[in-house]
Amino acid sequence: MGALATGWRPGSVLCCVGLGSCIGLALVDQDAGVAGVAHIVMPAGDGDPPAHFAHTAVPVLAGRTVAAGARREDLVAILVGGAQMFTFGSGQQIGARNEQAVREALVQAHIPVVAADTGGQSGRTFRVRIDDRVTASVRTTGQAEKQLSLDQLVKQTGTTSDSGASAVPNRRQTTSEMVN
Amino acid sequence: MTPDHATYSPLQLDALRELANVGAGNATISLERLIGKPIGLDLPQVELLALDEAIERAGPPEAERYGIVVPAHGDFEALVLLLIDPRGAAVLYGAFGLARDSDESYSMLAELGNILASAYLGSLGRFSGMDLAPSPPQLVVDMLAAILATVLLGDGVDSDRVLFCDSQLSVEGERCNVEMLLIPEAGAVGTLIEHLGV
């Protein structure tokens, strides 16, 4: 929790085990075969450790994933978690608040979301595997492990890279997003 | 970081441990009456831990647990969380002659959690002179880390450390452990210590 890891060696698996209201965020550069994963616990806070909080986790994870060999403009994001497991109390919306904060930070960082498995009431385990391709899977409590469709990742647009001027990246749209 | 999660003196931690011991002792008596078997109680662990340490301490993160949460309101805002593994839950179902994972067995577990948490909170209130009222219990069956992280985080107050206040009840002669955690909300530990006068 509040940890992050990057990988590029074929055979590497990055995972977030037992996500409840937390968000597992993966940043992937499919062409470079590099991925980084952070286990984000809260929307905002003092930034220590950075991966604990959405607003600091996104830029720090992007930097670390680029340092591991990814191209900054080729990064795409996968979000898993943010469940609301309990209904008591006023503050149990933290799962949704976490997701919203991560999405806002991704927009600011110009990183498109290509897949998400978020919300609901159950815990999840998120795995990102690096092999010939980068693949992602989710195991939700009481369900079999399922692969997330990352179709957008293999689509090459062939356009020039982002100038950084547009507020929302449009090179890759979030068409394969799954939200339960 | 909330000021109240800063540090506690050894004396204050001892007082909290004693409080947990009295509360869990009372819960043990309730459980004995309910299922008609002797119940063992380990000395409670009370420590200030980082969130991930607390979760690590509790067991394998992906392990399936029945989690029963009982929120308490009044002079002191807290949750009691009971964690039972599937084998332990099966023993409890058996004690009541209920089928595994049926609606009846789920409601029995929630009610059991309610009774144990009320016993725990009742002694806590008497011991500290505070008024505490339990709310209806909520049962989830999920991964240990998902349950515990969500409950410990509460309303998302950024605290570097959490008070890990853990009592283990076990049904003697059976592989059935019930773990009881007292999870004070932000600021509540300070109130509690004030009432205890340590």
C-alpha cells in the first residue's frame, strides 16, 4: 500500500493484492514493453510517500515508468479498485473519491485511460504481466480471474506525438473501458 | 497526520491493552453462552502501526475472510471489526446447525458479531465512563487486505499510523478463531485516553 513498482523484463508480474477502496493504477507503454504500478490509498494528502496519494502518485509513477524505458507520450493508464465495501458512515465513499482523484490527475498528466474495473462492493487483485505483450487481469472476490481488454494499446495511430498543448489527450480514446 | 495518532506513552498503551482485555473478556463470555463451548482468549496486541504493517500483521492479504463491522457512536466514535476465516465460520455454522453460506448463516454471523461487539463496547464504555451505542452490523465476505484497508482508512483521514488493537478468541478444541479489532476513528483515541486518565 502506497508502494509503486516498475517492470520491463519479460516474465515480470506487477500486482496490487486485496484492493478495497484503494486504486491500483498501471501505466503502460505497450511498444516499449514497460509498465509501472502504484497502490494508491487516498485522494490527497501530504504526499509522503507519493504513491499513497492520487495527486502525487500519478506524476511520480509516470516519471518512474519513463525512467524504466517507457516513452512519456505513449503511456496509457489502467485503473482497478475503488470499491465501496461498506455502507455505514458518511465517509465510506472513499473508493469513488479515490477513483475520481486518480482520473483527474491522469487528465492533468495527459495520460488516457484505456481500461478500468472499478466501483462495486467487492475487493480485487490486479496483476500486470510483462511478456511479449503487456497484459492485465483482475480477480474480484467470488469471481474467476478475468483479462482486461487493452485493445487500444495495440492500435498504432501513426500520428505525431502530443504537442502538450491540448488539455485532453485525443490520440487514444477510452473505448475499451469497462466499468461495473 | 492526525495529532492523536502521534505517539502514546507505554502507560497509555498498557491502559488501552487492559481495556481491550476487559472488552474481549466480556465478549468471550457472550460467545461461550452462545455456542456452549469453552472459549480461549489471547492477550490482546495493542500497537501503533503503519497501515501496511497492520494489514501484514493480520495475515495473507488475499485470504478469504468473513468480516463483520459494528460501528459505535456516542462519546467515542469507533468500529469493531470481527474477522473469521472460512473454517472458523463453518464451525460456527455447525454450532447453530445452519447450512454453509446460506442467508440464515450470514444473518447468524452478523448477529454473532453484533452480540460480541456490543459486549466488547459495553465493557469499554463502563471501564472508561463513556456512553457508546452500537449500530447494526454489516457482514462482508472478501479478501482480508481489502476489508482491513477499507475499514482502517475510514473516512480517508490521512494518518501515518493506525492503532492496531487486536484480540483473538478461539473455540477450544476447534479450528475456529475470531479476531476482534477495535478501530477508533480519527481523534477518538485521544478522547479515550483522556477518559482513562492516563
